[in-house]
Amino acid sequence: MSRLRPALLGLAVGLALADSSIVTLALPDVLGAFDVGITTVAWVLTSFNLVLALGAVPAAYLARRRPREAFAAGVVVFAGASLACGLAPSFDVLVGARCVQAAGAALLVCAALDLLSETLGSDERALGVWVTAGVVGAALGPAAGGVSTRLVGWESIFLVQVPVALALLLALRGLLARRVPEPAGRPHLTANLALLLVSGGLVAALFLVVLLLVDGWGMAPAAAGLVVTVMPAAAIVVARVRPRSLGGMTGVASGVILVAGGLAALGLLPRAGWAWTVPPQLLVGAGLGLALAGLTELALAGRADQVVHGGWTLAARHAGVVVGLVLLAPVLTDALEQSREEAIRAGAAEVLDSGIPPLDKLRVAQDVLDEVARANDAGELPSVERAFEGRPADGEWGSLVTALQDQLDRAITSAFSGPFLLAALLAASALVPVALLRRRRPA
């Protein structure tokens, strides 16, 4: 069991933190199941991250005294809340269960750091496993959720977690209680502020990319989930192969620049297509592997109680997620509304300039407007194919459909540009506290 225990504890951290992003690709299905608006359904994400941010530090103080009991309680609460999420009869119940799920996640994630230190016999090695598991879990969340939603349904995202979570209790077998550590002391405010800002920017990479692929460009959720695995893969590789000559502060600054640069590149995509998102995702993933790990290590360096300060870093990261969601969601909503108007004007011009019969132009224009109105009421993006149902698919008609779809793709891609650039600015602002850190210690 001693050899398996680190893997189980790492899996626990990854599973819990995956829930901060796992429902991203399932949001359209949740929206349809409960008939709520786009801004309302976003609370399935926001509630989890908000409670996790608020509960991480209190959970850490509980975990430092009784890590075994805290881990067990966290697992049971997390599993029970996951079951409630999967069986939720209403949207209010779902959001409430997500809040309870986050409270359990806070307990088990903080306790896992202490248990990893006991198991591995090294605070440094334990921190490495803890940080890596959290980053990979959060980054792989959308992909896992997308595949589950496509194959079974959004409820399966939560129901599958119940037996997996309960199996994690095996990690406690043979563990003995540890002595209570010395007082934790004050948190590293500057490093945690930088973590908050970088995490706020990463919201765009974790959430907006999958929304663009699925809701914007009509990609299947399972396929989109595979595309976004590029980012965590890059993060893992960079974290493992980072040269030792790349100092702590230099690595952190480089990571922040890569994250901001990758987000800016996503905001400047030349055209629609998943392949265009891969190079920016590689940049963001590389930056993620450098920045989050480096900042977490800086926040915990020299601190008497690693668990409590780990709780502070967890709170900072998920507070950043909430800030990112609050800032980016209204910007994206306004941009989509503007792009819809631009797409209507451009589409009308395409219809009038097309070679289809003159009398059909008026009917097509009206059908396109009806589809836009329907999509607007449903909180969706309009479908060109739906507007052309029952009409020829070749010749001038086929050319018109292609032209209209191209106009729609351009408008959608342009709408996501502003939020991505805002996220890049948010991530880049982390360079300010990083510069303050650099003055206090060598690169």
C-alpha cells in the first residue's frame, strides 16, 4: 500500500480539482435540462470555485491537526455531493450540491498535501506531486467532462466520481497520526497575488477555448476534449524537462509571459479551425508548467506549515478563477451580441449578392432572420444548416451556405478575440508582483 498511496493521493487531488472545470462542455446540456439562461447556468462553475476559494484556508487549518480524519471526511462529503449533483431534480439543487462538493474538495486536497509529506518523507517531493496533480486535473477536466457528456450524459460526470472517490479511502490504510506542526505564520501575499492573476487569465484557456470549439465552431464535445488536452500535455512535459539552470524567478516570469502570449495569440486567430488553437495552447501549457508550480513553491518556501500555506495557494488560484469568470463572462456576452448583428448584416449582403433566384432571396433572408431569433431565444448561436433545411445543397445554394457559414465563423471568432485579449492582460499583470518578488530574492 505504501507504493500505491502517493498515486491514490495524487488522484484525489486531481479528481477534486478537475471539478473546477469538468462541466464546461456540459453547460449546454445542463442549460437545456433545467431551462435556465446562460448567465444562470454559469453558476455551476462559479459556485464550485467560489466555495473552494473561501473554504481552502479553513480546511487547511482543520487538515493540519487531523489530516487522516480530514481526508476521510472530505472524500465522503465529495462523494455524497457528487451523487446529489448527478441526481439533482432542479438547478437550485445542482448548484447547492456543487457548493457542498467544493467544501469536500477543499478538505481532501489540503489533507492530501500533509499525507503526501508523510508518505514520501519529503515536503519538497510532496509539493511536487500535489501541484502537478492539481494542474493536470484542472486542465483535463473539460476533456473528461466532454467525453462523458457525449457518451452517456452530463449526469455521468458526477455519478462516475462517486465510486472513484470512495476508493480513495484506501490511501489511509496503515497511516499514523502526525504531531501538530508549529504555528503557520503569515501567508506570502505577493506570490499568492501573482497566482490569483495568472489563474484569472487561465480561465480563458480552460473555459473559453472549449466554448469556442463546441458552441462557436460546432465541434463535437468529445473531439473538442481531445483538442484541449494539448495544454495539460505541454504543462507536464515542460515541468519535467525544465533545465535546472532556469532559476525560480526566471522560470516564473517566463511562464507568465508564455501564458499571456498564448492567450493573446488565441485572441488574434486568423480564421476558424481547431488547428489554429494548438500553437497558442502549447504556449499556455508551457507557461502553466512553469508559472503555477514556481509560484506555489515560492508561496510555501520557508513557511513553517506547508499545509496551511498550501491552502492559501489553493484559495488564491480559485479566487482567480472566479475573478476571471466574473470579468470575462459579460465581455463575451456583449461581444457575441455585437457579432450576431455583424453576421446578420454580412449574411444579408451574401444572400443579395448570391446567384439564387431573386424571389428565393427574400425567403432565405427571412429564414435566416428567423433562425437568428430562435437561437437568440434559446441562448445558442444560429445554425446556417437549420436555416437551409429542405433546400438544395449544391450549385449556387451550396456556395451560399458556405459563404454564410464563413461569415458566421468569422463573427464568432472575432467575438472571442476581446475576452482572450483581456485574459492575456490579466495574466500579464502578474508580472508586477513577480517583479516585486524578484527584487527580494535572486533569479
